[in-house]
Amino acid sequence: MHLFRADPAAPHHTRNPSALTSFVDEVYATLSGLFAYAAVLALFVVLGAYLWRQLPDATAVAAPAAAGWSLAGRQAPAFAMDQRDKTEAYEIFRHPEGGRKDIFRWADADGVLAAELEIYRPGGEAMGPAVTEIAGRLDPGGDRGLEAAGLVDSKFGSVTLLRPARQDGSRACLGFLKQADAPDLRISGWTCQGDSLPARRAAIVCMLNRLTLLAAGNDPRLAALFAHAELKRTDCVTSGLPALSADWVTGNENPLLRGAL
């Protein structure tokens, strides 16, 4: 009699355990990748939203920062104004090519910017037209050019005055410009203080006469410029009358005639 043995082959309905484990691992790996991708995407969305909220603060920095200039918060002030106002702000901007701008700003009682004074010591960077820069600071976003408005005398000598060539009904302001050759130095700014042209002229002279030097930065020419200027310093005009040049021709409006007609 022959004995029958069971077939050692596995039943056809039994699946390979290793294949099932591999499938589960692939599912877990895919889900993990999707979760990691979603987390990174969410991180970028949050970071983008934060940077977008900070964008107005970055663009609110003064104009020099838009042309390669950066705010130098740790730089020591090189200039000062005697009899400082509480509303005065002082900022220093530096350029990678070596230029430096020290800027004073004043606001009126309502907090509106009313005057600005900039001391620019250029380095190797290209200097833009001074009148164009003053026009941009006086009327940001505007397209009004400036025209000559006479001269005034200050402790730094004669100073060129500028005013908007086209009036648009806004408050009247007056710009100014003084260029020195030794050292290479440009003093400029503007003011809307005063309710008349003579008052604004007097405000500019007073602003320049109050400017003093704190540190020359190893530049003997800068120290000599301010030392000589202090010898010609006068008190600020408080009566509202214009600080006219010695020559009546320099007055742009209503020149004072000399001698009998």
C-alpha cells in the first residue's frame, strides 16, 4: 500500500508577508513626505506674511537708504545743534563707498516734518545733482522743480536759496544749499517754518549758525572750516526780519534800494 503525503507547497490564498510590509512602508514614507512638504510650505507662508508686514517700516526709512545708503545706528554724532529742540531727530547714513550723511529733522507742534538739515561728506560714490536731491526731500513723490530764490549770509558764507518753481496750494517752504571745496562738504536742507519768505530766510540762517562740530574724524580741514565759521557766527534773528546779504542785489524779492532816487 502506498502512503499519500501532503503537498509541501504553500496554499495559493496565502500572501507574502514581506510584500505587505514593503507596501505599508511605502505608504508611511509617502505620507511623511507629504507632511514634511506641507510643514515647509506653511513655514514659508508664515515667513512671507511676516516680511510683508515689515515692508512698510523698511520703506519708511529716509530717502538715502533707497540709493545704497544704510542707517548707521552705532555711529557717533559728528555734529550738534545748540539749544536743541525736543522734536529734533538725528540720523546718520553711510554708503559702502565711504560717504556719510548726518541729518537733522524737526517737526512742528502737530508732529508734521517742518525742517531738515543735511551735512553730506561724499566718498567714492557718485553724487547726484544737489538741487534734484533737495527737491526730492522737500516734496517726496512730487514732480515740482526748484528755482533760485536769492542768497543769505551765514557763518559759512553765502548760501543759495531754492523754492518750488510751481506752487500747488500747499504750505510754502524754502530750500538751501552750501557747497564747500576744502573739505569736500555739502550742507543742504529746507524749512517750512515761518509764515513769510523773510521769516523762512531767517530760520535758515539761524539753523546754520546753530550748527556746531563735535568730532572732525581726523580731518583737520573740517575742523578748520568750523573754527573759521565760529568767528563769523551771529545770534539767531528773532524779530522775523530777513538776514540779508550785504549786497542788496542778492535779495530775490523786494530788494532794499540804497541812496536817494
